[in-house]
Amino acid sequence: MKNTQLIKSFPLANTKEGVITVSHIKEPYGEGSKPVVSIGISLNGENRPDWKAHIPYENIDDVIEALKEAKEKFNS
């Protein structure tokens, strides 16, 4: 997709070939739609993620806070 720019890719913990990708998508829902950050998870290391989430830039700080909270509460 030409409206997608890869920001970062890194190994998915506890898998042999899994990958997490973070990308910027311009106009994800058609012309004029606002850009989002896409977080993709691929279990077999292929370019097509098995799961993905699109996060509007306006919600990134809230998502980061929720992830930090989850890490503090449950990652012991």
C-alpha cells in the first residue's frame, strides 16, 4: 500500500518467527480520512499481519498510558 510507511519492526517475544510492525498509514479509510498508526502482528514473519490495530494519532497518548498500566499491574 503506497500510503503506508514502516516506522519500526521488531521480533515478537516468545515466537520463532513472529514480528511486530508499527507503520504510519495516510488516508487509511479513503481520501480525506485522517492518518493512523497501524500495529501489526505476524506470527510467521510474513509481511501480511495476522492481526492489526489502527490507532488515531489523537489516541496514542491514551494507548501508551494503558500499556504502561498493564505492564505495571500484570508483568511481574
